[in-house]
Amino acid sequence: MEKPIYILILIVFFGIFSGYSQKKSEDILFATDTIETKINPLIPAKAAFYSAILPGLGQAYNKKYWKIPIVIGAIGGGIYAYSWNKNKYDAYRDAYKERLLVGELNTTDEFKGILTSDRLIVAQKFHQRQKDLSLLVTVGLYILNIIDANVDGHLRQFNVSGKLTVRPEIYQNEINYKQNLGVALNYHF
């Protein structure tokens, strides 16, 4: 009866330590319940660099393909708004310059009889402001694209196991017996 116990102890002992002998010591491993994932600290930097070169490329590197149309649409919409406002600003500015050059009555601009010179100045200021605002929003979306790729690169290597849970809880208050809503953060060892 003692022999099977010794054999079982030897099998368990060699089984545990044989797994460690086959791993490289320079690899950094992050163990989950059933999967081992290598942590590469350069993944977020590469994703951010790719997104800086071409918006949406960092999202493709992170395998978040559904975000690519959102990024392209947002930045493309900002560029479209900028160019549309620039064209409108240029049209109002050219009409105003022509009116200053030849006079209010002799002008041949497209706004003759529709807008006065004062209204052309107001329209120029409005489209100048909208042009500047759309440029600012486009630059902000471009930076947000880079930040999103970087954060996704970090979260790609994050441990997503069932041991860590956050779930809402509804409990009854012991003083006035009303329902209270709370959040519980549980970690199971």
C-alpha cells in the first residue's frame, strides 16, 4: 500500500517541476486560469506609433477592426467641415474684396442683392470661427485616436479572468428599510 503513495508523490513532484524546466528564464509570463500570455511592453508604443502615422492603423494592430470606420469617419468629418467652412469663408471674403474694389452698386459677386457688405463681414467672421473650431476638433480627434490605440495596446495584455468581478448589488437599508444600490468589487483567491 505504501508503494502507490510514493509513486503518486513522485509523479506529482516531477509533474510540477517539469513544467518550469521548459520555460525560458528571460520570458515574462502572465498566467491566467488556463492560458499563459507573454507581456510585451512595446505593444502600446507600436500601436500609438502606427495610429500617429495613419489614423486607424493602430486599431488594426490591436485587432479592434470595428473602430477603424469610426476613426476614419470622425477625422474625415472634421476635415470635411474644415474645407467646407474654408470655401465659404473664401467666397464671402472674395465678394467683400470685390465690393471694396469696384463699389457696392457695380459688383458682380454671387451675393449681390442678397447680402450687404456688413452681412458679408458677419458671414466671414462666422465661417472663420467655424473653420478654426473644426480644425481644433479634428486635431483633438487625431490625438484621441492615438490615445485610444495606446490604451487598447495596454488593455490587450490585461488579465481578464473570472476571479475579479464587479457587479451591482441591491440591498435593504436596516434603518429605514429602503432599497439601496451599490457596487461590489470581489477578488477570489
